[in-house]
Amino acid sequence: MQTLEKITVTLQSDCVCTNEDETMSDDCFGCWDDSIYDFDELISAWRERAGIDEEKVFISGSGMGWQRLSGHAVADLDNLYKALTLRGDFRIELQLEGETLTARRYSHDEPMGCSFSFKPYADEDEE
């Protein structure tokens, strides 16, 4: 039996850059772009592990916003992060464990975090 590693990617609205020696840097080196690259790698790994051919994903969310609402949406898989981001400060932690992709988002209105699960979404042909 093959054990698959757990992959975690974090997207943050406030980029904090450090130098190679872990000291704070006055310059930013493209943290957001690096995070999006890591996100793309995570999605590629999920596609490979779960055998996903679809281009869309079904998102189920719970505990969203200050009212702790639940809901769902369909988004393009390549731009999934855009469906999860907020207008304001946030941190999104995506985790791929085996064939399961999940995310947790933290923000001012979600200090305890809200959670998301994902599954491939195939368009139904209406012929």
C-alpha cells in the first residue's frame, strides 16, 4: 500500500516576506504569486491522485461569515482560489490528504475558521 503525503498550502491576503535567514524583509518578493504557484501544484496533485478530468469543482462551505452560514457553489478548478477569497484580510489553508481536498478560511468575521470541501463537478448535458 502506497502512503501519500499530506500537502498543505496557505494563501494570505497580507504578505509577510522574510529574508533567507528568516529575518523580516523591507521588500516583498512576490509571496502571493509564490502561493498561487503552490496552489496550482496542489490542484495538479489532487487531479492526479483522484483521477479528475473535470474542469469544474463543487464547493460545500460551512461556518461562513459572522452569521456562520452554509452554502455551495461551482467554480473553475484552475481559479478555485478566487471563489474562496474575501475582500479584506484572510488566510486560507488548503490541505490535500490522499484524494481528499479541504480548506479552512480565517478572517475577521471567521476567527474560528470556516470549512470547505470539494468534489469534481461534471456539467450535465441537457440535450
